[in-house]
Amino acid sequence: MEITSNDITLDLEHFTIKDSNGILQLNPPRSYSQKSRVYLKITNSCNAQCKYCFQGTHQCTHPVILNQYNLLLRKVLQNNHDIVIFGGEPFLAQNLQSLEFLFAIDPEKKFTFFSNGYFDYSVRAFLTQNTKQVETIIISIDGLECTHNRRRPLGRENGFARILSNLHFLREKKIPFAIQINVDSNNSDEIVRLVQYLSDHFSQEYPILLNKVLHTEDELPTETLLKLFVELKKTVHHANLFVNSVVANKISDLLTEREISYKRCNICNTKVYDFTNNLIYCCPQISTSIIGAFDSEKEIISEKALIPYVQHSSKYTVECQKCALRNFCEFGCLDDNTIYRDRCRDYTLDAIQIVLQNLDIFLDPLVFEDEIS
């Protein structure tokens, strides 16, 4: 199958790219051992009520005491480099005792956090004392003040103002952070102004990630997300601007001869330890993707339970196996009821053409050097 755009022809059957300078043979997608990642879900509690949260509405619950999992956590930290802490909201005051214990297990270990950014002064004090163990903190902002506060309410408080204050604190203390903007049809028209505002107020060394809200009636087509990203790169000129797109990342990796997996995601190399239920998932956003369980000392993983999830991510259906675009298609998330969707081929082809039309943007190594989420 050949795709031609702007005098560039990409052959997805023979994996070549041709332009006026000639033909380049590319490395085809294959199965390879991707970098493993471990998530620690330390709480269900959250101080926000985000409208589209995949975890639903959570009331504050009793905190999990990680001290009782000493032996298990030592093994997890010893055997895994990439550790992500999330919830609920990990930066609640009630979780600090557990975080202090976790940090003390290995004082050289660094952790990545997903946070709503609504943490208080007790958490600031904790972070100040433990700066060297923070890999990065990924904080969500969904719009300028009114839009953000509507989408991610913090009770009667001004959540947007709280986040900006905490971002200034993190910058002052030289604690790495990234800003994730969750985009759907309800806030997409404000994203350019938001990114310009953030770029003006914070150093360009801090990454900003566009992340599409999935599986809601307000979900954006990938084509719209990529066009928005192109507009941002052309108008705002923020150096560390990323987009979370399976299609764009895989085409970029293919054209720059980086390894590319035919699987949709890294589900077979991901483990999520849910300390509120003592269960292990293979996807941090889907609590039903259970592949095992654990207690204070050991874990038990069911390889049999993992098989259907890996097959799902590998596009094993007859329709997908026949499609030349299956290696680059974003469809096939576990939250989809079916892998094959009407017009999925057309959507994927449209997205690939946008990448080919804007190679100067999508082949920028700063755009796809690493995956933030």
C-alpha cells in the first residue's frame, strides 16, 4: 500500500519511502521487548471531581499504609527502573507517610508522579525534602481559568490558581514537571491560547503534552488533534511541545529508523499494583484488566490472563490482519468494545497523511524523543 503526500511516497507493504532524492529502505515493525513500566496506585482518594475521569467519582477513603508491603515493594523497586505513582491523587496529605516509607526503601530511586496539581503546603514541604527522588511530576491543566475550573473542579476553590502557584513552587525548587493538557471537543478551541499562556509564564524547558480524552462522546478525531498540534508548533513555538498519538509516534519512529512495535501499546510490559484492592492490572486506566494479585510479600501473575490482552493489542482479528495500516492504527484500546471500527482505515490514513504533510514538525526529535504518558 502506497501513501503519497507532498511528493513523498510511503510504501507500507515494502516499508520504503521515496522522494526526489531516491528511495530509502525502512525497518519494518516487529515484536520486540519494549521498556517495562510499573505503576503504583497508592490511593483511590482524590480532592478533585474531573468530569471525564476514567476512574469515576471517588470519595476520600482511608489511606493505604505501604509499610505493610515492605518485602514486596523492595522486590518491585529492585527489579524495575521506571516507577510511576498515581491514584486517585497521590499528593494528598494522608499519603505522605506512605510516600516517605517508599522513598526510604531506596534513596537513589527516582519516581514519576501523575497529579492534579492541587497539593497543599504539607506536600510542598515533603517535595522540598525529597527533590532528588522526583523524576518528574505530570500535572493536568485543561484550559484557561474558567474552562479548567469547570472541567476539573476543586470544590469552591480556584483550582487553576492553585496549580499555577504550585508550578511556580516546583520551578523555584528545581523539581522537574510536565504539563498535560487533556483535549476534547469542549476545550479544543482554547488550547492555542492556553499553550501560549503557559509558554509565556514558564520556561520552555518544561514539556507540554497534548493528550486526547478517550472513550467519551466528546472525543476528538486523531486528525483534528494532529492538526491542532501542527497549528501550535507553527504559532506558539514552544520548544518542548509533545502530542500523545499512536499514529504520529509510530510513523515518526518508522521514518527515523527507530524500533517500532506492531503492538498498539506496551500492555505486555506494564504492571499496575493497586494497593487499594491488592490486584495487579496490565493497564493503568482499566481496573478490569486484572492479571494477578499480591500480598505483603509476594505477587502471583497469571500468564493465561495476560494472553487475551496481548492479542487484543496485537490486532489479531481477521479484518486487522488484512489491513496494511494495522501497525500504525490507534484503534484496539482495551476500553474499545471491538477492535475493528467502521472507517478506522480511513481515519488512520488521514492521520498518516497529516504527518507526511508536516514532516518538519513530526520528525523533530524533541517531539517524539520520549513518551510522557
